Amino acid sequence: MKKVVFFSVLGIVLAAGIVFTLFWDKKDEANDVGKKQDSVQQDAKEVMKKSVEVSVSNDGNVNANHLYIPWTINKNGSSFFLSQREGSVIQIDGDFGLVKVEDVKVSKAIFHEGEGGFLGFTLAPDFNQTKMAYAYHTYQKDGKPLNRIVSLKLEKDTWKENKVLLEGIPGGKSNSGGRIKVGPDGMLYATTGDVGKSDNAQNLKSLAGKILRMTVTGAIPKDNPFKDSYVYSYGHRNPQGLAWDNKGNLYSSEHGESGHDEINLIQSGKNYGWPVIQGNEEAKGMVKPIIQSGDSTWAPSGMAFKDGKLYVASLAGKKIFSYDVTSKKLHEFYAEAGRLRDVLVDNNELYTITSNRDKRGKATEKDDRLIHLSLTEEASTKQD
Ligand SMILES: [Ca+2]
């Protein structure tokens, strides 16, 4: 079945990456990163001793092992670009299985702690010409975590900061949001979490607990719903997924407080309720989700849309579920690899990434993994 198996020797490059990160932290104000960061670094070293292992099947489908807390899957032609939360991009050539580990050099050090780090990463629609991408990452200011959105340009094997689009998005150990994507309208959308302070979500002056919309150079679009504001929608707790259907409707996945995870249809200027309402509760001027998890927990993250269905990666739920937006049927699609952070659909192929090394999962020797699944051969027939 497997045509090629590559073992890429990357230890030296990765070790250099760790040294660089430590140096960068020292140079900035991140001296109090402390023991937690040491343990994260230690785990990174353990994984990085093993090379990224890639297999390419006869029909060109790609699987990879020994990734380290990947967050976003991008695909351009046959090449994959996977962001890793500690601050790197793994590029995999899908024709030959060759692997490159690309450093990320930003002017404010990536702060990888709690749920923060190098999170959303999306290639520019004109990447082939510009070599540009957009990213959402955590950094520190005066010892406090914040998030920022930057554009990056790939030069040789390094993603270099090109422009800071937005800084000072509230950060924290949890509920950091972090998904970033370019919409069909050419605007850049980013999800931000309430960072554990639920009042942020209803405060239109706070950038936390929102879906933000900006131009790809960081300007506020003239048709944003609130004057001089990046806020596109509000009342969110911890949205982590964005996907558009063929008609341009935007959907977002969101973590509830305890259960009550949501999928929302996002419209300009609307209030999605947190912390006033959650799940199926109702209040005037607030929009209910199109579906919510009730008392069970999905912890939904990355999403993709294909043929009338949303495919949603879920962390605590340890599965990909599909939701048919017309028939409103929920279906468990795949549940065999632990915590899942993102999903990408490419024609009839679906790719997902595990997040079993984020300290909340049970990592196997192979973790973290890029996993290929076929949409035409149902991966699971179990009904929810
Ligand atoms: Ca809500």
C-alpha cells in the first residue's frame, strides 16, 4: 500500500530552533518563562530526537508522524505547511515526502505556554507569487501574555515577520482563540477567546471573545459593522474554527464552559451571547448556535466545509464529526487518534492533525500525526 517511507534527519535543524527560541526569549522580557516552559522544551526535545516520518501512498496521500503539537494544516499544490505551536512550520512535499523544518522569526518572541503559542497560520491566497502567510501568535509584554497577528514571508527556509497587522489582543493561559483565515471576500478573519474573563466577550472595546475582520495589511475594512473597530461578531467564549460554505456563509466552532460547545453561523455585527446565554438558551438581541453539544464536550477546533457538510475537529471529543447544514444531521466521521486540532478537505481527501502532546492527551510513539482519510470511503459509520 505504502509507496514511499521517508525518515528525514532533522535533529540538528530542530535543536538549532530550540537554541534560537531560548536566545530570543532571553533577549526579550520573557525571562520568567519558568519551569513549565522548561518541561515543554524538554518534551519538544524528546519528540525532535525522532525525525518527522512521512509516508506517501500509491495514490499520493500523505501521512506523517513525530510532529509536535501541530495547530493548522495548509496545502498548496502538493505541499503541506503545518504550523507547530512552539513556533515552527513543517513543510512536506506530497510528491516525494521530503520534509523541511522552517523557523519563524518574529520581532516579539513566541510565548508558548498554556493554550498559547504559534497558533493560526494561513498561506496567502497569492502565496505562489508572494510567499506570504498570516499568523496569530502569543507573546509577552510586561510579563503578561498577549496575542498578535502578523504577516510573514518565506525566505529560504525561514518565515520572517513582514508586517504587524494587530497587536495587544488579550492573552491568557486558556481560551486564546487563534484561528486565522482569509475569507472569500479577501479579508482576514481571526478568532479571539475571552481568555478566562467572560465580561470581555460583551465589551465591544475589548478585542477578546470576538471574531475580528481586517484587510490583509491590517486595516479596518470600511464595511465592518462597528465604526473604527476590527470587531466583526462578539459574545464568543473560545472560538477556534472558521469555515465558509460555497455561498460565502461563515461558520465558527466555539468551546463552551462545560459542555455546550457550539457551531455558529456568523453574521456581521451579531452578538453570540456569551456569557449571558450559552447552548440553546435565548435572549433578545443574541444569536443561538445552529447546533450545540448539550452536556457532552466536543472542544471543537478547526473546521472545513464540503458538499453541504461541516467537518469539525474536536479535542476533548477526540473525533471529527460532520454536520449537514441542510438536513441538520450530526455524524461521527472518525474517532481513532485522540485529540484532533484541525481539518482540511482537498477534493475527496480529508486531512487532520492530532494534538496528543499538548499535555492533555495520551501521546503514542507516533504522535503527533498528520492523518489522511478519504471522504468517499466513510472512515466511521457510527452514528451520534
Ligand atoms: Ca453562544
